[in-house]
Amino acid sequence: MNLLSTAPARLLTLCTTVAILLLHASLAFGGQSETLDPRVAQDLLEAYEIMEEEGDYDEALRLLNRLKERRGEHMKDFDRATVLQVRGSAHISLENVNEALDDFQRALRLNVLPAETQNQLRFNLAQLYFVTERYEESLEFFDEWMRQEDVTIEHQTYFMLAAANYHLENYREALEPIDNAIAVSPEPERRYYDLKNALLSNLEMVPERTELMAEMIALWPDELSYWRQLASLYQEQDEQEKSFSTLEAAYLNGLIEDENDIVLLVQYYSTYNNPHRGAELLVREMEAGRVERNVEHLEMLSQLWSQAREHRRAIPVLREAAGLSETGTLYYRLGQALMAEERHEDAEEAFANALETGGMDDDRTADTWLLLGNARFDQAGPGDRDQRAVAEEAFARAEQFPRTRAQASEWRGYIEAINETETRQAMLEQEQQERLAEAAEERAITACRAQQLAGRELSEECVRLLRLEDEAVEPLPEEAGE
């Protein structure tokens, strides 16, 4: 987490401003216990004017170096400290941070400048060490600076104190200064809140961090990362419904476009019994191209439609997913859905595709053969032995697996029993038909005999029946000879 991306430039600018103010105060002489040598003061004034009016820090630095070379050995400590202080400010403006550090430290060690100026040097050194990421030295100088009288601590300084401790992994020590930075800042500073968030995260202070993230969202509602973090924090505390509400609010505000966030929101809709809304969201986002139309998401969509009892909408989605899958598992599930809709012929096709695609474990394969037998059997009408035969073939395959052996065997026995029952029934019906035909013929013959005895004219049918009867009772030739 780069909390200090803009800090060096800001601090260098601030140090430059402060250094120039110090220079101005030094040149004013008034109220000081010591005064500058007039010759030193004249050179310093010239350098100051070049920096202040022309902004030519290179030229000012050249003049100051020349002054140091020309008068260095003869300058008193006060003059030397003042020159070092001013030259340090020139180095800051040129971003020669290490040189500025050296000049300010040497000026401070001479301990001859006014107390206020001495303390300002400590503050400058603390800032410069912070810029150069030498955080221990920075904190030492900040501590010395704050121990002096009449020190006003601005929010930027509190931030540097907190950030220095953060980088030294003194997370708990950083909390108070960052809280102070937030409290005294005239406007909410985003980087202050980001730093506090990082501190609370490292300290695993989840409830406090949750409260902070809610505040940050209120301040910067367009920052998606804050919504994500808050949703994650709720999830971490098993407050799933709050996590869902947070993610949903971000989506409704038009912030969520990432596929993973959208899919997570869809899953939340499923969890909290609003599968229809989740399915519609997923359809909309797949059509918009933000969610890929792949096997995983299509399977999820089919499950949402099923959960919403929109089975007719689930089936074509599941069929599309099955067609994209590298295994037969989704075809197996498609077959189950079709069986539930009593679409046995379509279910048979799905189970057959599942077996053809393969890639299923033995248990799933066994179940598929058993269900394929069921789908085929359910298409068989009375007397449809051919259809039962293909069902029996599937049950025979299912019988080869330990998982489905017993059920498959029962189904095969049931089919055999049906076939035997139908055979016996057919034989009984045939016998009954023959008996009924014989009885009817006897009644017709009796009626014809009655007509014959009454001397009535016989119909052709009666003539035929009576002739057949006479031929049936006519004696054999051997019997007639006797």
C-alpha cells in the first residue's frame, strides 16, 4: 500500500517555504542576542533575493558556497549556523535532500541560533528523514521538536508521525497520531483514512475497521474498493446479510462491473431466497458481456431458474451448459430435470449423451444407466416389448455396478414378470376366444336344426353349418361296412 506517493514533493515544498521564512527572520536581525557579520549578511541577502525574486537556486547555492569558502575559517558560529541553514534551504529547493540534511544537522549542532529557529531545524530534519524513509531518525527529531515549548502540531505532522510508525511496524503506536490527524484536519484527507485502515487491518481490529470503512464509504461513495472491503469485513464476522446488502448497494450505484463481484452478488441472491432476481441479474450481465457465458455461469443460471421454480427456463440453459462441458455430468442433470417434467424421450437422449461424453465417476455412470433404463421404460405402452427390451438393456448395464446392482436387478425382474404376465394373459384370452367361438357355433347349429325341423327354408349359413356337422358325425367307412 503506497500511502506516501505524494509525500516527498509536498514535504520538500513545505521545507523550502519554512527555510525561506527562517532566512527572512535571520536577515531581520531584530531581537536576536547575536547579529550577523555585515559582510556575511550582505552575501546572504544577495543569495536570499536570488532565491526569493528570481527563483534561481543554483546561482544562490553558488554564492553561498563561495561565501563559505571565502569566509569559512573566520566566521563565528552564529554566522556559520545561519549560512548552513540558508544553504540547506537552497539544497531542498534543488531536491538535494542529503546535502540539506547535512547542512541542517551541522547548523543545529552549533546550538547558537534562537530557540525557535533551532526547533524549526529539528522539525525540518524530521521531515527530511521522513522523505528519505529513515523513519527512526525522523521520529527521534519529531520527538525532540515536540518536547519544546509552544509547539503547534498540524494534521500533516500527525500523519507523518503515524506513517513513520506504520513503516516501522509500530502499528499500535501509530493509531493515536492518525486519529489526531483525522480530528484536526479541516477537510477529510483520504490518505489519512487509508493509513488508519491499514493500521487496523494489521492489528486485526475487525469491528473498528468495519466502523471506519462505513465512514469512508459515506465520505467517498464512488470508491469501489471501500465497498468491497466493507462487504468482506461483514463476511469475516459472519454477517452475511450485511455483506450482501453492501455489495448490492454498490451494484445499484453503478460501481460494480467486475465479473467476480457480480457472480458473488448473484450467489448472495440465491442464498437469501431471491433466485429469480439473481437469475435476471446474471442474464443481464452475460448479455452485457461483463460475465462470460461459460459452463460454470450457465450451470449457475440453470440452478437459479430451478430454485425459482422456473424449470422451463432452466432446461434450455442447462442443455447449453451441457453442450459446452467436457464431461457428461451436466447432461446427467439435464436428464434428471427432463424426467421431472415427464419428458421421457428427451431425458433418454440426455442420459445417452451423458454416457457418450463420459468423464464421470463409476457411481454417476451407474446412476445414468439406471435412469436411462427408467426413461426408456416410461415410454413403453402396454404390450410394447421392444421398448421394454431396450430399457432392459440399460438395466443390464446398470446391474454391472455395485451401486445400482440391486435396483437394476429388481427392474429386470419386474420387466420379466410383466412379459410373463402378458404372455399368460394372451394365452388365456386366446382360450377364452376359442371357447366363445365354439359356443356361438353350437347355438347357431341348434337354431338351424330347429328351422330344418320346422320345414323352413334354410339360409346359406345354416346349410353350411349343418353340412359341416353332418360331416363331423358321419361314420367312418369301416364302421359303415359293419
